[in-house]
Amino acid sequence: MNVKRSLQGLCFLLVSLSGSHLALAETASQDKADVTQAVLAFNQAYEQNRLDDYFSYYQEGATMWINADFSTVAAYKADWYKLIESGGAVEKNILSDLKVVVSPGGDAAAAAYRLEVHTRYPDGKITRDQSQESDTWFKVNGEWKIAHLHYVTQPMP
């Protein structure tokens, strides 16, 4: 009788644990999908020069490395608005090789990807760059926000 009861208890425990693991796996999968969608929307806003939308993805106080320069989002935002308001624009922003990893706690993620960016400057000059970007995302009040961005670029031939 004790063996039968022990086996029943073990079976119950295993079923309970497998249900918990399935729930965690579903949550992790949804978090990864949510971060992937945020990365795509963030890059689409950039390509479409929708600056208010683009900058809404950054967490307050976010930091960034752009090539060898450390910056704040506030400084970057001022420069970018100035460029767009004076006639510049992103003409293409093609994203590839996106990889997303979400923390076990589901509240942080890293996204890494490549970009081909074509930018038109107010003087009419167009640059074509191949870039690599990695973003650190935090879940803040239920929304994914960029806490840090690292962007490295080089001109395309």
C-alpha cells in the first residue's frame, strides 16, 4: 500500500512539474516573440523616419555606443532630429540575422542583428553602411524598452 501511494505521489509530482515547465516554456517563447516584434517595430520606425515612435523604444536614461563614441539617448536624439528636420532621412534599413535571447526571469533580453542602412544627408549625399547592432532590452511596466544599444558601422563598397 505504501509503495502504491508513493508511486501515486511521484506521478502527481511529475505531472505537476511538467505542467510548470510547459508554462515556463510558453512564457519564454512569448517573451522572445514580443522582443522580436519590438526589435522589428523599432527598426521600422527608424527606416520610416518616425522619430517619436523610434525614440519611444528607449528606456529613460538609456546609454549607447555608436562606433567608438559613448553617448546618451538625449544627445543622440538631438542630433537625429536636427538631421531629419534639415532634410536628411533614412532611405533604407534592412535588418538580417536577428538573434534574440531572453533572460530566465523574462525581464531582460539581448538582441543582435545586422543592418544595411542608406542615409541621405541634407546636402544630398547618400551613405550606404553595413552595421552590426546589439540591444539590451528590459521589460518595464509590461513593455520592452532598450536600456543599452551598441552600434558598429562601416561603409559598404
